[in-house]
Amino acid sequence: MAHPTATTRPAHAHGIGSVKPEGWAYNRAPMIIYWELTNACGLACRHCRATAMPDPMPGELSTAQAIGLLDDILGFAGPGESLPHVVMTGGDPLRRGDLPQLVAAATERGIGVSLAPAVTPLLTRERIYWMKEAGIQAISLSLDGSTAAFHDGVRMVPGTFDATLEALDIAAEAEVPVQVNTLVTAQTAADLPATYELLSQHTLMQWSLFFLISIGRGTQLSELTPGDAEKWLLWAAKTNREAPFRVKTTEAMHFRRLMAQPLLRSGKTKEEVEAHPMSRAFGIRDGNGIVFVSNLGEVTPSGFLPVSVGNVKDRSLVELYRDEPLMRSLRDPDQFKGRCGVCEFHDWCGGSRARAYAWTGDPLESDPLCPYVPKPVK
């Protein structure tokens, strides 16, 4: 039975790569809950946030505890209010034997679900068609380069590049919307134009450029310099205007500044920019519209900001998201420090709180990837 007070939304508006529905208040509820169903995965990616391993960790949420979490999520929505969307991720969520049961339980409660499977032999044609039948609203696939040498060199399993392109085409055939995620590092950025050309030959709804955060195995790779990041973000903005799919970024929130600045220079007011379709994702960041639940039930502002505010085994996710001091601070850009604290774009951007934490140990500090010298907020 669907939750009677919730408003469900169509896949393209409310899934992986969501945009903010009108009237959504991030202090009430996250727009997206990233739920790491398991730490188990058949890949050994060089940048893995979760440092995933072949076998599940002891203490993962049981089926009963997982269904209890879905019941808890219903508490985010009052009468006429929308529920958060759940992205089931990992490790590899296909390694959870109860995945069909969890997807069905979420759907019965009116909770939209997307899936972030690893491309391993578990991701079969039959599984992708099951995703369509089960009501999965979107999936994400990772493609970290235009050639097998690039991609398989990151994923550390030969053959993953070809299998990813095959899965992308099967998903299109099954009419399952796909977001493709591409890692951006100092070692891989130059391959972005070639990767774009490759993806332009396939069907996807969105391409997300993930700017490396040096946590987990990600410390094995190098982040871009601020100047190089700005260059590639400008390239992404231009590409977004021409691409047959939407281009967005992950953990490079100042992409929003680069999207807004031309509109402001053209004479548009702040209100007109905020009404522009491209602004619908403005403001969302770690802890502000996003929350992460680990396979063990630990709750953090995002998967890339590993500071626990509590555990769903002990406390309500609704309470942890709404009331914990760290979560409240992350939703108040006036508490940000350094350049992010005084930047005139901090409501729209806010910087990567995860990168600030990774570099300084303080999630309220400035995002070190952004080179912008702000005009103080009035």
C-alpha cells in the first residue's frame, strides 16, 4: 500500500540526478537518500569511497532492519508532502539477496527507488529487465574513460569497459533511464571530450562528472588543481548546452556558479536565474538535500563526508537528519568559513562540504577546488 500522505513523482524528476521539486524544503527532508545496502562488491575500483570488499561486513542491516528503515522514511512526509527518493547503492546492491524484497517494500510504501549496480557478471540482461518490471526509476552506470585502458585501469577488472557499454544499451532497450557517472581526476580529465563523444552514440538521460574526493581508495589518485577544475567545468557548461543528455557534476558544486554567471551578466535578476530550469538543482549538497546511510546503518551527510551523526539501529533517520547539529550547520551557508562563507553564490553553490572536510578536517571550511574570489554577501 502506498503511503497515503506522500506524493510520488515521475522517474525523470525524482531519481538519480534529481532536480529539486518546487517548494521542497531541505530542512524538512532530504531529496535523495543514498543507501549503501552492502559493502560487498566484485570490483576493486581505485577510487572507491566505500573501500568495498568481496564479502559483506558483519553487522550489515538485516532484512527486517532495512524494512524498518523504509517505514522510518515515511516520517519525512506530512499530508500532501513528497517523500525522499532512495538510491540503493553499495558496494554492489546486487550482492544483497533480499534486494527484490527491499525494492518491493519501498514501492509498496510509495518510495521511489533508483539503483547503482556494479558492472559485474551479476548485471545480466535478465536483471536489467527485472529492474524495469520492479519499478526501478533509474540506474547509474560508471564509465571512467573512452577506452578499456582508461576504464578498466580504474575498475581493476578487465572487460568491465565492454560490459558497461553493453549494459547501457540493454537498459535503453528495456527503457530503464540511465545516469552515467565518470570520474574526473588529474590523470583522467583530458579524456573527457573523447568520453563525451562515445556516450553521444548511446542513450542516457544524464552524464554526471564526479570530481574526485580523496577518501577511501580515492587517495591513490590525484585531484585536479583549482585552475584545471575551472577549465573543465567551463567545458562541461558548454557541453551541457549542446549535449543530447543533461550534464551535471558531483562534488563540484561551483559548476552552478559557472552556469549562473552568464545569465547574471546578461542582465537577469537573481529571481530570474532561480526560475531558470538549470537552477533546479541549486543548493543541494552534502547534508542539505542529501543524506547517506551506510551498510551498517551509520548516517552521514553524504557518502563522501564520513562523519557519523548516529545510527538508524538506535535513532530515527528523520530525527538525525533534521536535528543533529552538524546537519543543521551544513544547511546554513552563513556558518561556512573562508571564501565560501562570504561568497555571493553560497546559497546556490555552497561548495563541496566533503572536500572541505577531506582537506581541512572541518566540513564548514572553504572548498579548496574553487578558485573564485567572491564579492562579499550583502
